[in-house]
Amino acid sequence: MPRHPFKLRRATIPLDHDLTGRFLPYIIAILTLLASLMLLLAVGLTDTLGSWRSSLEGRATVQILPLDTSALPLEHRVQLALEQLHASPLVAAAEPLAADKMAQLLAPWLGAGSLPDDLPVPALIDVTLKDAQTDIAPLKAALASIAGAQIDDHGTWLRHVRQLAQAGVMVCVVLLTLIGGAATLVLVLLVRAALSMHKDVVELLHLVGATDAFIARQFRNHMLRVSVLGALLGSVLAILIMQILLGMAERAGFALEVSWLWLPVVPCGFVALAAYTAQRVTCNRLAEMT
């Protein structure tokens, strides 16, 4: 009878009942979960920082503080600032921030709804510069004559955020490297333990003519199968936990951008690592035993 090409063969070596069959799927699942979270966070921090930088480059914010009755009214000083900005050759556009936008900005601290009339809220003017690399020193000098006027090009804030994001990315990369190293060590130890446990079966296979390549293929296919199960479980858990973290960050006012296209990198990497490690360790160990 011809052999069906898709018929699953029974494993010659009973690896499903040893340490690799019982514990390896859960170990791979945990490592995949941790590595996936580290990778997604690193990529998310990088993408989010790039999005912030692109949205804030070439922009500035003018803040006009409310002062006592000895100064000009706030509305009058806002109008003077707009005239100065519109007259500047460095400015492409200048628009005052509407009251509803200001209320939205302060909502995390003051709650939703309109602002109280007696609340001393500064006026904000959103400024678009003609060149992203524009030096705003002339604008600062032009606005110096207006009491309570301040201008910020977000440069200092962006530098601090970039340093913090870069530190977070470095931590994620270091942890990702340590997880990969730990996975390799665990795989090597488990394969060697499985070889020692099934030493009698391996010697019997050698007696009946089985080659080292055949035995190594048995271990490789077994590790490939159990690592796929563990990687799938870890990926599902990573998606669920990442969704929870994204929801918490959004409620805290921090919108983290995550590229889910990077998610398959970790499970595929662990599956390939498991198959390669099993093949190499088994071949090396069999060479030592003969």
C-alpha cells in the first residue's frame, strides 16, 4: 500500500513523556510572552516618539498669563500677541486655542465640562513656523513687550522625552537579549537531559542501523512541534496583556503607538531557535557518545 504523504508518523523516541514534552511548551510560552512585550514596547516607544517629534517640529506655543488689574486685560494682550506673530516673517500661522480645547487639556485634572469663570487660566496661541529649524529668539524678543507672554518651541520637553524613551528602549533591548540567552540555555539543557533520559533507546537505534542524522531529526521535529505550541500560547497572552496595557496608558492620557506587525518576530524566532538548538546539540552529543 502506498504511503500517504500527509500521514503523521509515530515518533520513534518517546519524547512526549519526558521533560521536553511536559514543560517545554510552558517555558517557551513564558519566554515568548516576555520577549514579545519587550519588543512591542521598544518599537512602540520609538514610533510614539517619532510621531510626537514630527507633530511638534515647526510648531511653538505662546502662553499669556492672567495678571492683576494693573496690567492690560488678557483679551487685549492676546490680540497684541497675535498682531506681533502675524507680522513676523518667521510665522506661517498663529491661532488662539479655543476655550473648549483648553477645557479638554485640563480635563484630566479638573474633570470634564466647561471651566469656571473665576479660574485664572492662561491663554494659549498655537504657532506654526515657516521652517522647522527656525530660531525663535526673534519671536521671544518681539513678545517681550507684552506682559505675561511666554513662547515655547517644545525643544526642551522633546529632549527630555527622547532621553527617557531611549532609556526605555535600551532597557527593553537588554531584557530581550537576556531572554534570548536564557531561552538558548534552557533549550540546550533540556535537549541534553532528554538525550540522557533516552540513552538506551538511542543506543538501540544505533544497533539497528539508525544514523545520527535520523536521531537528530527526531529531536528536532519534537522540539519544533512543542515550541510551536508554546509560541502560539505566549503570543496570545502577549496580545491580551498588551491590549490591557494600551488601555491603561490611554486612560492615563498617554497614547502609545504599537506596530503589531512585529509580533510574529518573537514566536518565529523561538521556534527556529528551538529547532536549530535541538539539531546542533543532538548531533554534538551523539558524536561524543560514539
